[in-house]
Amino acid sequence: MMNIAMNRFLIGMAALLMVTAGHAEDITIRFDGTTAQVKQEVKDSVNVTVEGAHVSINSTYQAHKLTVRLKGQSDDGQLILKTAGKAQVKLDGLNLTSQEGAPLWLKNQKKVEIKAVNGTKNKLTITACNDTANHKAATIWAKGKLLFSGKGTLDVEATGDGCRGIKAKKDITIEELTLNVFTKGNHLGEKPFGMGGFGGGPMGGMPQFNPDDLPEEVKKQFEEKHKEMEEMMKNGEFPMGGFGGPFGGMRPERNDSTRQGGFPGHAEGGFPAFGNHEDGEGSPMGGFGGKHKYIAATKGIASKGKIIINSGDVFVRTITAGAEGIEGKEGVILNGGRVFSWAVDDAINANAAIEFNGANVVAQSTANDAVDANLGGFFMPFGMGNQNQEKEQEPAIIITAGTVYAWSEIGAPEEGLDCDFSPIEISGGNVFSVGAGIGDMPSVPTNSTAKQPTVLLVGIDIFENQPIQLYDSKGKLLDTITVPFSLQRSSSLLSNEHFQMGETYTVKTTHYEKAEEKTYEKTFTLNENFTIVR
């Protein structure tokens, strides 16, 4: 009798657990044109409303992760999800388009996992983002953390003006799946930068700046220096020296192959011209009137936290000026997988450090920096210098493993790897950048941060789709790189996992002029951790 009673008790408990799990986790939504069918095991604590193909889920249940499975197709549908606990959204052969606002609008404070079911193809599209006041201006918009997973495929398209691909207020983590993100809408508007954002150049955007707000003493220095520079520029001259005094806070010291102090690109520490054009153009630094900051820029993947990619295939493309590919305000960490980001603006951007720890990355920009880390190592003009200028700068771009190809098509002053005046740290992997920097000098490592030997090739010509080959002293081919555009006088950072101190290496490029083969070679010996070859 005891055994029978125990068995009945266990069966009852198992049934209760199954009901509880279904209570918290089991909702399936099938979109079918203008309608949506919902299958829900238990309705207690989970409220689902349906209007046409627009579905809203509000769950107050906290103890279990709510799981929602999405299937079917609609040209005017949406899921709005708000749960008190964590949630998982399974995409199982979904093709969902929203005519206004995010087709996947996640209001959760806690993490939501978006899982592309193994072997499935899924697509989310947004066609309009006029209602930006409600924070829906993205194909996927999330209030909390996002995790992308699964071994399926997810295509994310933003075709409307002001529409981002993926936007989250907190961290975004990506692993396993194939994720394709494409944005092509225009920006909804623009507003002026008071200081011009330094022309969109290597200094990146600046907060609004009004000289009238300066203290009188600093304002006087401002006016005097501005007049002095204008006069010198008229005469074809530039200020010299390392800019002590009111211009303090320059690039940290490099080894003897570079200048000790001074501004990059000028052997004596010269300073590039300040332009005065209202649009902020006319000089690498932009000028003091008006470079535009876009409102609702059509970025690919954007987070106010970090973006972390652990595995999978991630392809991002934006085609509008000012639209970055991947932007993590608090950092971007690329641990594995394949990552390709192609943008008109920065392909990968952060207001913190950017780390490459094993991913195979191609970052390409047509009009700005390929990789741009704004850690705060830049100088401030007119007596407002960086307060930490006497301290050793932390590296803003960190490369430990993997492949890092960072390519800027436009040339000076835009760079393949840009971290203002913070150093780059390279301790492993294969690196090849294309770009220039001011006066041919891009952001570079120091002797202490080049933990794997690194060379800067100044003035190398890049030819579209023509091989760039790296050989050791015995003629062994170590790497072949093909860049899909041409650029004269690139300043390319090159590092390879096979590099050894004291050894000699050769870079060869081959192209054709009037059917005649032309070969370019640069041979260098790694006598320092960081070497410059001109």
C-alpha cells in the first residue's frame, strides 16, 4: 500500500510540474497574412491580446522563463512582449514585416533570448519608424539584455527612414546563429554640432561647444591661437612643437621610429589646419561651425551597453551616411565566429575599448574609420587638456587572437584602426589595416603594447582585388590578403602570429597597368616590437 501511495504522489507531483512549466513557457503564435492564431496552454498570469496580426503578451509570472514560438508570415504584423521574468522567443520559419514600429518589440527589463530554431530561415523587416517617441525605431527593439542564439538563420532588414536594425538599451550577446542585418533608410533629421565633430575625422564627434561659454582667460587664448593659426595657414605654415601649455595632452610617446611627442603626421610635431567651413569640412579637423549629428541614424546593431559576439556568422551592412555598422556604447567584444561589418560610417564603433579575442573580422567603411574606439585619449584644445595626460594611456583597441582586417576606403584622415591617442595593444592574431591617418600616421601601438611584433607600412598602394602577400626570409608565404578597393598611400598596420623579433619579412603587391604586371615590395626587419617602415 505504501508503494502504491508513493507512486500516486510522485505521478501527481510530475503532473503539477508539467502544468506549471506550461503555465510559464508555452505560447505559440502563427502569423497568417492579416491575422495571427495563438495557442496558449494556460492563461493565468499571462495575458495575450490579438488585433489582426498584431500580438501583445504581458506576463506577470517571474518564476520561470516564458517561451514564445513564432511561425508563419505577415506583411503587417508585430509582437509586443513584456514579461516580469526572463523570456525566450523561438523563431521557427518566421517572415514578419511591420509597417510602423518594431516587428519584435521587447519591453522586458530582464534578458530575452531570441533563438533561430535549428535549420530554419527567418526574416524580420520594418518599413517605417515615424513613431520614434515610443522607442520603436528598429526592427528589433529591446529594453533589457538580448541574447541571439540557435543554429538557424535570421535576416533583419530596416528599409524605413530612421529605422535601425537591432537596438537594445543593454548588452547584446550573439552566438551560434547566422545573423544578417541590413539598413537602407535615410535619417529622420539632423542637428548641428557646435564644434563640428572635428569633421567626422579621427577625433570622432564632440559634445556641443560654444566659445562664448569659455572662461575669459581661456577665451582670450582661444581667439589668439585661432588668429595665429589662420595667419600661419595663409602663409603655408603650421605650428610646431609638442604643444605644451594650452595645447597639452598629445599622443603618448612612441619608440624611436616615431616622433617623441607632437601631432601625428608631422615630423616636428606639426598641427593640422583648422577649417572654417560651416559644414565642418575643409580640413581633417573639421572646423568650429556645424558638422551635423544625425537624429535616428539608421545603424545596423546598436547597444547602449556592450555588444559581445562569441560564435556564429554575423553580417552587417548600412548604406546611409552617418549610419554605423556595429555600435556598442560601453564596448564591443568579438570572441569568436565570423564578423563582417560594411558601413558608410564607422563599421565598428564604441565609446570604450574594442576587443578582438578570436573572431575572424572584416570591418570596412567607405567614408569613415573601419574600427573606431573612443576611449577618451584625445587631446582637448585651448587649455582644456586631458586630465590624465601624465598617466599611461590604457589601450583602446585590444587584439589577442583571430583575424582583424580593418579597411577604410576614403583615405586620410580616416583610419582602419582608430583610437584617437590611446594605444593599440596587439598580443596575437593576424592584423592588416587600410587607411591613412593625419599625415599618413594612424593610431598605432607602443613598444610596450605591441606584445606581438607589429609593423606600420607607410605609403603602401592598395589595388582593388589584387593580392597582398606576406613572406618570411625563406620565401614562405605567411598570408595573402585581397582588398576590394584601391587606395593610394595607405598606412597599414601589419601583425602576424608568425612574426619573430630580429627576423626579416617582405610584403609584395601585384597589379596590372596596361596589361603589364607591376610588383611592389617592402622588406623590413623587426628590430623593435613596433617598427615603422617608410
